[in-house]
Amino acid sequence: MDGTPFVDVLKKNGIIPGIKVDVGLKPLQGGNGETWCTGLDDLHERCTKYYARGARFAKWRTALKIDVDAGCPSDLAIEVAAQDLARYARICQETGLCPIVEPEILIDGKHDIATTARVQERVLKTVYAKLGENGVMLEGTLLKPSMTVPGVECPDKSDPATIAKMTVQTLDRSLPPAMPGVTFLSGGISEEDSSIYLNEINKIQRKGAFALTFSFSRALQSSCIKVWGGKPENYKKAQDQLLARAKANSEASLGKYVPGSQPSLEGSLFVKNYVY
């Protein structure tokens, strides 16, 4: 309100600014009704400007769907997604930004958790092969993947312990040891379930030394936005709600969250073919 740049407000409060640098998903010609992520053409110039304005990290979201009957994700979709993520990451590092690599596996579909794990392993291994080919310094990156869950229409929903076990197994089989951190997306999983799954994940012994934490959007903000409702009188209540979910996920990142101990306006956050 006083004309102070928002970046400076963030810095004053100990928050490191970042920015989403892709320009959205478009239909993938040659794919099986799939998409690819755009924005590479002028990315170097844009990232240079973002760094000068105070950004210190970036993210690039590409999305792959699982449809066994349709042969998705196709070889083409995986190859394009991995190569574009690698080019983005290399450009970010050359301009001083830390790239968050986000190959989201959508939860749309009826596939089981074993299918998800198989697809995720293949996608992550391809992504890290391309990062290597493009000379990306892995120590200066973060990964933002989906948790390993069954499709939203699968009759077998899998319990939190199984989801945690399969998620850690997938990461251990796919990630190079130089990769320092995994910041999970929620991808339409409810707020409380996202916290519970993250908590169970951090209880499991793993081979990789990478940190396992959260980078939730819907599963961090949903209740807060509902409580606020755009009304000034709900401002403090909305802040308290956001803080409650932040505490839940902070505790879950340590494997110390007690399910139900923080309030949530529970409900599914799934949106078919989610785009933002």
C-alpha cells in the first residue's frame, strides 16, 4: 500500500522470492491427447530480469497423465517433458536461479498404485538423464514430484503406509544421491491426507539423503481461502487457518504430525485435468 515492492516486503520477513516461469500447457502434436509445457523461447531473457528484480528460485510445471488403455504417458510425452525440464533448469542456473523441477503425474484415472510407481520411475529416470546431458548441477536443484498414489477412480485407494512405502521406494530407485531435496506437490489430494502421507513418508528409512518436505498449493491454501471468503473481518481467522496447515506440514516433514491435530475444512481438492 505504501509503494514498497512486494519482493522487498518478502525479504524483510525472511522469505526468499521465487517465480513460476513456464507459460502453460498446450496440446502435444503426435501425443495421445497429451500436453507439453511451453515457455523456453525467451526464458533466458526473462530469468535474467527476474533475478535482477529479486527472484532467487523458479519452477516449471509439466504434467503427464496415466491412461493404460490409451498408452499414456507416451514415449514422446516423457521425452519432451524431460528435455524441456532440463533446458529450463540449465537456463535457470546460468542466470542465478535455483530451478525447481516439477514433472507432475496427474492423479486422474483408474490406475492402481503399482502402475503409478512404474510410470514415475520411468519419468524420473528420464528427467535425471536429461538433466545430466544438459550439464545441470544437481546440487543446485530441487525436485517437486507427485506422491505415489493410485488414480482417483481406482477402487483400491491404498492406505497411508502403503503410499509412503511406494513413494520412498520410487524415489530411492530414481534419484541421484547428489539431489538435495524433494518438495512434494499435493496434486489434488486433500489437505489432511497430504499431511498424513508426508508424515508417513518421513517415518520410513530411505537410502537417499535428500530432504522430504512440502511445496503444496491447494493443500496449504484451500481452507485459508474458504475461511477468508474475501471479507476483511475474516482476515485473522484466515491467517490462523494458514498457520495451522503450515504447522501440520512442518511437523509432517519431521514425521511428527498427529493426524487431526490441526484444523482443516476437509474435502477433495481434485480437479480433472488441472491447469494453472
